[in-house]
Amino acid sequence: MRPTLRTIPGRFRPVSRENVAMAHPASRVLAMLELLQAHRHLTGPDLAGRLGVDERTVRRYAGTLADLGIPVTTVRGRYGGYRLLPGFKLPPLMFTDDEAVAVLLGLVAAERLGLSTEAPAAAAAAAKISRVLPRPLAERLAALRGSLGFTLRDRPPPAPGSAAEHAPPDTGTLLTVGAATRARERLAVTYRSWRGPTTERDVDPYGVVFHAGRWYLVGHDHRSGEVRSLRVDRIAAARPTAARFTPPPDFDPVAHLRGQLAGLPWTWEVEVLVEADLAELRARVPASVGDLAEADGGVRLRCRAQSLPGMAQLLAGLGHPFTVVGPAELRDAVADLAGRLAGYAGRG
């Protein structure tokens, strides 16, 4: 574990591991600060045991921190010890080489999986960490990121007006939902369904689940009277109501979502722009199959499909040029169908 990354208010500063080795008193002073930040209050014997020094040295370290302007106070009595002044916030946040690599690769993987919120946030965080790393480590990490391959396909940017335009979810909304779930506080939610209409709902949030690149809020929907799974990227607004609730005993949001999705007859949300006349397509595509609406360049078809190969065959059967807006997997299904047809055409 070579260079470390240390943060102090307002800036990052690289610190050499050789200068902060645990044999050096300065490293133990920093370690004492980290312990007090994590536990807020520790006794002298506790700190001495964790730092590998005697209690007299702990008192000296406390004096050193005080000289640096860090408000370490001494609590006397049977339950006495050392603590940081309440409300005081100062890292240092320290990363070893291994930890810095783990954080950066975690950000890359989160972005690829769709686990992040607004896209610029993950990229900005990665850039900030990369800028303050020692140059050899930064160059090695840049090389790794440049050569890293994923079996997951890159997500294409959503088209304006498409069903995927609101993903990923808003950071503030996700944090509000998480806080309400923990506090067991009912939310007033403005929600947009996959068909487009917006509704107002009161929801008791039981849990937040990330599944297949999407964030879901699982909870009791007072509008329908049922436990529902709402996509967080479709929540236009979420407001705490101060009303409290008690979730069902032993309720498992992950298991509920899996069961709910497994029971759905339609698993893919499809959006395609077809270069055709609206009246003609309405005669070919029943309302039970999907929604049709005029759009620039043709007709926008939105529907749900259980089978993407079957959806590809339906689109090919329309006899009109089309552009797949989403999902990306439908493009693969169309390409597979085209390849099979080309193979059939080449038979003798």
C-alpha cells in the first residue's frame, strides 16, 4: 500500500505512505483522529490499545491535535475519555492504492450498470480523484480504464421525448425516497406511467431496489390500495408528508419486486419510430398491442413485449422503414432476424 490520498476542507493533497507509516508518531496522531471521528468517544485505554501506545502518549497525541486546531476534549470521570467537539467535521479521508483503485473502478462499474444517478456526478467524482493521485498510479489506472471491456452493452443516449428520457433518476428524488423509507414516512408522489399520464399518489415506502439497470420504489400505494413497484426515474416529485406508517413484518422489497416482475406477461418496454401513415398503421397494429402517435418523421409506436424476436418479426411485417428507440436489445433481435432471412435467401 504505497501513496495515500488525504482530503482536508476545500482541497485534496497527496500524502506519501513513507511519511505516514504507522511507525511514525504522525501516523498514529492521524489514526487517533480517524478513530475519534468513527466513534466520537473513546476511553484512554481504548485508544492506547488500538494505537499500540501507552495512555501518556495518547494524552500527548490529544495535545498535538488540539495544537492543530482540532477540538479534542477530555471527559473526566468513570466513563471519561476523549471525544471530538460535537458538530466538528474534518476528515482526513485517506485512500491507499488499493482503495483508490476500488473507488474508481466502482464508479466506472456503477455508471455502466446504471447504478448511478445523474451521469455527470460519477464522471466528475472520478475526475477529481484521478487528478490528485500520484502520477504513476493515475497513469496505470487510466491505462486500465482505457483497456477495460464489459460484457454489458453501452446504453445509447435516450432520444428526446422517448420513454427512457428521464433515466437515470434524479439524485434528490432518490435521496428523498431513501430517507423516507428509513424514517417510515409517507410520501406524496407525482408519478408518470409508462403510457404517459401523470398521477398523484400517497405511497408508504417499504424499500428501494435496484434491478436490471433501474431503480424501484416498493411500497403501499394508497391510490390503488396495493403494494406497488414504482420506477424512481418516473417520479417527477416526492414530498414527505410527516405521516408515519408501519411496514408489514418481515417484508422483503427485493423478493416482492422479483415476484412481481416474474408474474408480468410483458417484460420489455419498446419504442419505435415507424416511417408510415398513422391511419395505415392503426389498421395494422391493434390498440391492444401498443400506442400509436404522430411524430416527426412518422409514427411513434410504444408497447410492451414479452419476446423481442417476436417484436422484430412484427416490425418487419409492417413493411415500412423504422428506427428502434429502445431497448437496445431490440436492435440485436432485428439484426438477428435480418441475418436469418439473408441466410434463407442464400439457399440453393
